[in-house]
Amino acid sequence: MKNTSVIAIIVLLAAAVFTVCGCSACSREMMYSSSALPEKQVEQSAADILPEQEPDEPVFEPEEEIKVEQELPPLAMEADFEAVAEKSGDSVPWGPGVFKDDLGRSTACIDLQQKYQDYNAYFIAPAEGNTVTLTFDQGYENGYTAPILDALKEKNVQAIFFLTGHYVRTQPELIQRMIDEGHILGSHSDAHAVYCKDISIEESYNDAKWMQDHLRENYGYEMRLFRFPEGEFSEQSLELLRQMGYKSVFWSFAYADWNVNDQPEPAAAIEKITDFLHPGEIMLLHSVSSTNAEILPELIDIIREKGFEPAVAPELLN
């Protein structure tokens, strides 16, 4: 009986531990919509919808970081090219637009989320979790990824980094640091070409497979998320990535941060990002941006002050 009690205590303690929650290459202006826009624009921001914190509420203090690794099966990395070719090859350029619903969410994102959700595509996460997912496109290294990682570590925030082939070939130390510090790595393709358009279905498959094989062989890491170069996609490319086992992750907010020769002023950047904060947001940032590296600590604080949780939406992880 005594041994049984000891075992029960050990099981309870283990359960408690595992329930703790732990490119500039894209040159297109990303604040436009590929879908029909509603006639009326809602100017209300999420800050107007969500209740403000009371002044006497305790200041947020990040919990001690606990990394929990999920044991998930490897991706199938298989595709039926003939079945993919039966889907529409019509190209859809993507951008969230500026029209919002009463929660401050992009109406274009909501429409396309409903239209393409069967392809495991995410233009926006569910509002219920109140998350703001920070994602960074890694086209090439410009010296700002390390301070971005420093800020994320200081604020105890997990982010998603979408890597190009150039980046994984040239930045092994930073990639290993991302993994070691508990961030999520996703594929942004090897060649940064538009799948099933600039390159064929078979070439698109080989491009994605090379990236996956490289991360597996060199880092023992299994990528499960994919972001299309320039955000341009078709039903063919969505189906190809779905068959291979990926979730395709777009974004519900982006701003002009990728031009290293024309960086936005920090105050203006903070204002623009804050104005578009919304529940379930998937925020696209570029790591080549000096402005992003400078404002990130303050931005994370503002996200929390507005009542949001800067964390990867569970739907992108499961």
C-alpha cells in the first residue's frame, strides 16, 4: 500500500510538469486583399473591444520557462501529383487588407480561412484563445536575429521562424539557438519560388522535401508548418503541402518592414502594429528589420497590456 501511494504521488507530479505551457526576400507590399472587400470599413481596434486592465492588477511576470517536447509522428512527405494537378492552378496573391470586423480582425482573413480550412491552411487563428502569434520570415541574416531572440527569451515568448534554403545553409548557429530556446521552425521553401507556378508540382515537392530532409539530417528537427513565398498560392499548392503533411500558415497582419534601406520609424511602427492588434492574430515580421529588433520588447509588453497573449496559437502546434 505504501509503494502504491508513492507511485501515485510520482504520477501526479509528472502530470503537473507536463501540463505547464511552456523575408526580406518577400518584396511585395503585403497590406492588400486578394478577396472581395466589404463596402464598410470598421475602424474599431481590438483595444476598443477588450476590457482594459485595472490599474491595481499585478504586473505580468513571465513564468519560469519549461520546455515540453511533443512526440508526434514524422510528416508523410508523400504526394499524388495527378491528384494535385486536378485542383485549380489559379494563383491567389495574399494580403490581409485593412477592413476589419468588430473584433479588429481582417475580414479577408476570415473569408479565406473558411474557404481553405480543409487544406490545413491558416490565415488567422481562432479568436477564443486571444493569442497573437509572432512569426518571422528569415530570408537572409542581417544581424538582427540575435537581438530578436534575446527579446523573446527575456519576455518568455515562443515564436515561429520560417526559414529559406539560403538561411539554413548559412546560419546553423542561429537555427540551433532557435531550437534550443524552444521556438518553432517552419519552411519558407528552398528556392523562394511560387509553388506550382514558377516551378512545377514535382519541382515544388522536391523543393519542400529538400528543406525537410536538411532539417532532419542536420538538426534532428521535424518542420510541420509551411509559409508560401510572397504569400502566393493556389489550390494545387495548398493540396500538395496538405498531402505532404504540412499546415500552411499565412498571416493576418504585416507591414512594410522588409526594406532595409527604408526602415519605418519605431514610434510609427508601434502605432501601426498596435492599431491592428486582434485576437487570433498571426503577425508577420521580417528579421532583417532593425526597427523590429528595436521595438520588439516594447511591442510584447503592449500586446500583453492590451489583453492579448503573445504565444503560438495551439491550432498551429497540434
